[in-house]
Amino acid sequence: MKVTIKQIAELAGVSIATVSKVINHKDQKITHQTRDRVLEVIKEQGYIPNRIASSMVTKRTKTLGLMIPDITNPFFPELARGVEDGANEMGYTLILCNSDNDLQKEESYLEMLQEKMVDGIIFTASSRRTTMSPAFLRLNTPVVSVDREIEGLRLEGKITVDNEKGAFEAVCYLIDKGYRKIYHISGPLSSKTAKDRYAGFLRAHEEKGVLPVEEHLIEGNYTSTMGYDHTIRLIEESVDFDSLFCGNDLIALGAYKALHEKNMRIPEDIGIIGFDDIYMAEIVSPGLTTVRQPSYTMGYKAAEMMIACIKNKDGVRKEWVLETKLMIRGSTQ
Amino acid sequence: MKVTIKQIAELAGVSIATVSKVINHKDQKITHQTRDRVLEVIKEQGYIPNRIASSMVTKRTKTLGLMIPDITNPFFPELARGVEDGANEMGYTLILCNSDNDLQKEESYLEMLQEKMVDGIIFTASSRRTTMSPAFLRLNTPVVSVDREIEGLRLEGKITVDNEKGAFEAVCYLIDKGYRKIYHISGPLSSKTAKDRYAGFLRAHEEKGVLPVEEHLIEGNYTSTMGYDHTIRLIEESVDFDSLFCGNDLIALGAYKALHEKNMRIPEDIGIIGFDDIYMAEIVSPGLTTVRQPSYTMGYKAAEMMIACIKNKDGVRKEWVLETKLMIRGSTQ
DNA sequence: CCTATCTGAGTAAACGTTTAACTAAGTATA
DNA sequence: TATACTTAGTTAAACGTTTACTCAGATAGG
């Protein structure tokens, strides 16, 4: 049997209200003697308060939900870590949900989170989501979106990255370096991030006065397999290209593999730029030039924003567009 | 105001007990008419049961804690994913904790998990933990350890990998391929996994009749930086080695980087074997030969074991030593 | 000395469920 | 017809806290 506040109260010879006050540091009106006595009993009994019971009355669980597509995708661990650290610092705990970009799973998790009465949800929506189900619209738990936008849903906050600008800078850099036949292996264009990156790709060409290149777009799905397959295909079909701007680093690393197998050199034969700056981008040889997303910061800020919203603090920014940074490494010259 | 079971009861013209029974499918003794009426009201009102309140009376939260050193370490996302999938399938939810191998953090998280009344904890202990604090010993939440052992703590289950054998096979393979000057960059030898892998390294040498090689041990700490630094040092000090058996893949990838920078070829000049088989091992060029740990399975089985234990199912194995598998790729020849 | 104020602590309701025990009505049994 | 058993549902206690309100005693003011 676990020890409860009641038993502590008895052992200390006070009422449970007093114990509660001591636990919650609402003890301005408690004498030192009683407080110390209570504290001593608590320690001696190894008492651990039951937060489930507190939640019943306070209507706060001090728990946040984190919904991401897949923690196994190298982009997300850092983001998750940022959220976790932010939450933890404020005394919040995190429930992890992997939606696998599956709308059904997303909704069933959403329901679970509501049942568990989380105080807020930090949400990277499925890239497949285009329309909001009734379950979403009825949601009355605060939501902060991160990385991807969620259109048609009331959000308490939004954290994104300027994808268009990041892509623009990357492609400008490629053009400045003399690359002219740039192919873009993108993510699914149904997602806003992929669309924005493609827009940046196009704008860079326009502003640099390089030919229109719509046929240089290869729509993929953000996986390394896709990057590999498309690159192999480009080579085998003898397509004339001198560089790849990849929708993310996984695609880029897939391309690395394909180029190695086909004995083509990076960056001498083909230049490569990725997007995200995952851990491996630096480890790989040559280092992958890529557009860094501050994923840890995104997660951290999301947690911060979420908690500020829960506490009804105002003066907190509700929208944050973070800057990317071009990390120049060996895959371009 | 959220709608409660009470309001559903009123609207459906039944008692809350009846509503509770239909929600929990204890409705054998409820007529179709009443059940359907209740279900209809529930749907119409978008009622979501408050599991916090249920937990109060059932004393089950259907929540598991997952404590790992760092989700950002590429070994853990797959493991976490396995745990999550296993938990989710059984209707459980996961609280994620990153201990950073920090004993203090570990203990404070442990307390939080207990406060939140998790039904069980899946635990990859800090590699630094050698002794159990009173907080640990008093713990009366079931614990399943995964990957690393936790000595001196009552465990409901344990899932490990045969590290010694995995290392043994890897090093045997290296010797069979003709490598003779094998250096081992290990993890911290305070951890059992690192110790076991080193033991396998030694046994392989013995059984193959290759010289004793204690001075070929370089104790590191499982990071790629460490792998990089030590490899650079080996080369700059002109140490005579023809291959590296790395304590994990991160170390190996660090070594890759160092070798590339020093213009040494893999596997022609130096053969490399890692441990774990993280995602990148396959993507990198040449592919990294490594000892595969079934991390997803480990996580999944841990969740399964934990939940079986919670439900007091017997006939479930309490200890599972999973097999590793040598994944032969291009980094050895 | 009487009253008003302050101090430190206690009382009890409330949070939203589950579930054991109960009940009223209907049905089968003798 | 009286009795026992089913059936379909209700009642009410319990889970472990927080917190608004109450209260007794001490202190201060006039």
C-alpha cells in the first residue's frame, strides 16, 4: 500500500490540509515547527504525492503531448529533445506519439491525449493532412504547431522556419559556385514545407537569371531510399545534371550512396545540398552542405510557448519564424 | 466546460453507472436500446472520458515511463519506437524521459514518473550508475530493464543482447579476413555493455591464436567525436594498425571521418567494424560492417513484457537475451 | 476590560470516474 | 399462488488530493 497524504497527516498529528499546504509551498501561514514535522514525516515515509489526484481537482496534469510523424526520422529526435528539455524545466512531462503520417493514427492519438487530459499538444502534423476532421475541430486542448503548419485549426502558437528563404539561399549559393544544371528532389508537394522549398528553388533561378527549370523538379517523399532511387535513375538515363538540391538530408544521403556506387565524385562531378542539418550531415564524407534548421530550438520554443499559453501569460510571441543557416561543407565546391 | 459522464447520463435518461458500463464494454447486462441511446448521446456530444478520474479508482493509468539516456543518440529512436508501438498496441501511452546519463536527473525523473502513477517503467540505466540510491530501492513500480542491466534493483524483466558473443563474432570475422592489428575503441568500461564487448574482443583473439592485445584497447565514450579524435591520434602517432573494432557505430563513423581526412581508404587501408547497426550504417559509403542489435525488437519486447507483468499474466519470459547479427558491408574486405 | 483583527490550523465539498451492493420488475419453478 | 431466480438498471461509496470557508485563540486598540 502506498502512503497517502492522510497517513502523513496522522503521523504528523495535523490535518491533511496542512500537509497539502506544505507540499505545495503554500505554507506562508504554517509555523516552522509544524512544517518541519510534516517534512520529516514525509521524508521518513518516502511519501510521493499522487499527482493524478491533484489533477482531479486542479484540472491540470502538467503533461504535454508531442505528436510527430516518426521519432525514427533523424529530423525529430533533436526536436523532441528540445521539447522535452523545455517541458522538463517547467515541471512538465511529455507523452510521445508517433503518427507515421497516418491520419487515422493521428486522430486516435489525439483522442488518447485528450482522455489523459494533457494540458497542451505540440504538433507536427502529418504531411498528408489536408483537411480537418470533426475530431480536430472540436479539440479544446491548446495546440502549438511546429515545423509544419496546420491550416484550418485554431492554434495557440506556431513555430516554423523560413523554408522558402533557406532554399533560396542554398540554390543561390549553388548557382554562384557555377552549378547550372540543378535538379531538385523534393518532398511530397502536398506539404507546405516541400512547396516552400521548391518556391525558393525557383526564385533563386529567376533572380540569378538562370533558365526556368520546372522539369528539374523530381517529386519524392523525404526518404533516403527515394533519394537513392531517383539519383540512380538520373545517372542511368544519362540525364545531364551537375548538382542536386535535396528536399532534406535523408534524400541527400541517399544520393550520396547512389553517386558512390556509380563512381561519381562529390563535389567534383556532382554538387549536393541538403536541408535540415541532421547529425549525420557533418559526419559523412565529404561533409554535406545543407540548410540548417534549428530543430532543438524549435522544440524548446514550442514547449515554452505552450506552457506560457497554459499559464495565460501574455506578452509571449504566438508566432515564430526561425531563420535557417546555410552550412557550407565539402559536398559543394 | 467539458462534458462529463454525468451530463451524458442525464441526456440519455439513465444513471452514470449505466453510461460507465457501456463505455467500458461491460454492457452484457444492458439492453440494445439503452446502449444505443447512450452511444448516440456520447457521439452527439463528442464526449471524451476523463481517464484521470478513472485512474483514481482503478489505480491504473495505462501509462508507461521510458527512461533512456538521450533520444538524440541514434541508437535510441528505434528502441523508443519499438516501445511506443508495443505500448500503443495494448492501449498504453508513453512518457519520455532523457536522463543524459545524469544520476540526479535520472532520480528526479523517477520521482516524477511515480508521481504520475505510471504503471511501469522501461529503463535503460545511465552508464554511470553503479550504486542504487534509496529512492531506487524504495521504488515499487515495476521496472523492465532494456539494453543495460541494473544491478542491485529488483526487476520485473530484463532484455539484453549478447554483447560478448556479438563482439566475438565480429572480431573473429576481422581475423578471418586477415586483419591482425586490430584496435578496439570502446565505450566507458564502467558499463557492462562495453565490458562485454571488450571481453568478446579478447576471446576472439585467444581462440584464433592471435597475440594478446591488451594495449590495443582505447577506452572512449560512445561518441563520434571520440572515435574521430582517437583515430586521428592513432594516425598521427603512426601507430601500426590495420583495423578498428569500434564500441558502437557512432565511434565508427567518427573514425570514417578521420580516415577520410587523412586520405586513408576503407577498407583497403583500414577495415572498420561497428556495433549497433544504426540507420546510417547502411547509408554511409562504404557501408559499415557492424554488429546489428535488434533495437526495435528490444523496445517492443520490453513493452510487451512490462504490460504482461502489469496484467499479472504468467508464462511470460522475464528475461530475454537477444541475438546480434553481423551485417557485412563494405568497410571490411 | 471589551471588541476587532490577525494567525495558524482544521472541515468538508468537490473533482469524474468505477464498482460492489442493492432493487424492482419480470420470468420460471414447484 | 407463492417462491426463487434473472434481468436491467440504480445507488452510493471510494479513489487522494486542493481549497474556500470556518474557527479558536492570541494580540492589539480604545
